[in-house]
Amino acid sequence: MTEVGAYEAKTHLSQLLDRVARGERVVITKHGVPVAVLAPVGPQTDPERVATELRRFRTGRKLRPIRVRELIDEGRDGN
């Protein structure tokens, strides 16, 4: 991971962003003390797509009727 001073980061932000876009992480320091990290953004999640996948997953699946007492007793048995 590369360390860059705050002044240099401000001066060369565009080049640093290009490096980050290629997967590199850059630590920005102020007077030698790390204060921030420039890192690539992770994969974005589309809430609509997630909801659609959950609906598709649950299609045809049913939970069997279960009583709270059964769950408590099962927890006591250690099963």
C-alpha cells in the first residue's frame, strides 16, 4: 500500500484515482500520520435485484409449522 502526503494527494489526485481504479489502495498521511485511505469501491448492490432474487429463492419453499416450545426444548437439548 502506497503512502502519500496530503499536499501531494491534493496535487496529484487525478493520478491517484487512476491507480485506485486499477485496484491499488493509497494511504493519505498528514505530517506522517495516516488519516485516510483511498480504496476501490466494492461491488454495488441493486436492492431491486436482491429482492427479485429473494422472491425467486423462496418460490416453492415452505416452512413447516413449528412451535416456540419446540425451539426452546431443542436449544436445551443442544441439538
